[in-house]
Amino acid sequence: DTAVSQTPKYLVTQMGNDKSIKCEQNLGHDTMYWYKQDSKKFLKIMFSYNNKELIINETVPNRFSPKSPDKAHLNLHINSLELGDSAVYFCASSQETSGGAVTGELFFGEGSRLTVL
Amino acid sequence: GQNIDQPTEMTATEGAIVQINCTYQTSGFNGLFWYQQHAGEAPTFLSYNVLDGLEEKGRFSSFLSRSKGYSYLLLKELQMKDSASYLCAVVDSNYQLIWGAGTKLIIKP
């Protein structure tokens, strides 16, 4: 069984469109994350959710919105896509104590490669 | 600002040993992770250091010196499958992960 799964793995779309990427984890972890990895390979935190509460929101445009129906799911919605949004988006989860503290390893999904034309 | 430095790329020979360095300047320190990422795949956990010294795990070892803001990942008996990027990440005083850009390791026969 895949621990952290995200869909779709590949997404090609036009500028201005709205798209979503779904993520599910079956590890029973309390916290889930969305990361963006650009062409320079930096992993940049976008959001993290702990028990359905947003606890990190870096300087991400409000076109990006996370949605968490329950603690096993964290979906990423992107409105009005721009060329600069092209990247690989990774979902991850970890078991944390409280307040977003990173106390254990992160388990990553396989990534979703988004290409905006 | 917060900064993690790693070499961009390294090349080594199959069967040899390679050391990948990581230096960091962060607001506080609450541990350092090493992850391996094969091309087109997700990062996977290798090691976690929070105290000074060497942690050994099979062919891979990780070293930490908090006073020097320095860590290294040591890979022994290199195999072709070790060709990957190796990411260093530091947990800062707010318990947030700060990631390096990764070191691409190329293994040659």
C-alpha cells in the first residue's frame, strides 16, 4: 500500500485555468504538507495542516488554496494558473507533537509535475 | 536569513567512498535530516542527527557538528543505484524545515 499518494502525477494545462491536485496518506499522521520543487530543485514549503488547521502558510499567492476534508487528505487547488507555477508539487506527511513542530521524518508522495503552457 | 549550502554536483566511482558536505546558518537548530531523491521520484529519509557525532546506518553515515554548523553524509562501497540527489534539511528554532538545494551525485563504473 502506498503511504502517501497524490494524483495526478502529470498535469499539463493552459494559463488561466484552475486545477487541483489530491493527496491522501494512510499512515495515521497528524500533519500533512505541500511542497513546491522548482527547476533549481529547492523544496519550498507551501502549506502544512495539523488536525485540519493551517499552521504554516509561507508567502504563497492566494491563488493557491489547501483543502483538508479530514486529517488523511490535503488537496491543493490552484486558480488562474501562471507560467511560473510550472513545477513538481510534493505532498508529505509526518507524525508531529503539536504546533507544527517537525520531530520526525517526512514521508513524501511521488510528486505531481505541473506544466503550464 | 537562513541558508543551507551543499555542493551542486559530485562525481565518484563505483565501489569508492564519497562525502557530501552541508553547512548551515539558521535561526536556531533542532536537528538535521538527510534525504535521498532519485530523478523523477520523491525524497526518501536517510538520517536524522540532533547531537554531535557520527550516526552509522549500513553503507551510509551522517556526521554533525553543531558548533561548526556542519554536517556530512558519507556513502561507502558506492553502487550505481546511489546516483541521486542528496538533500540536507535543518529544523530551525520554530521547528520548521529549511531545505538545501541538494547535491547531485553521479556514480561512474
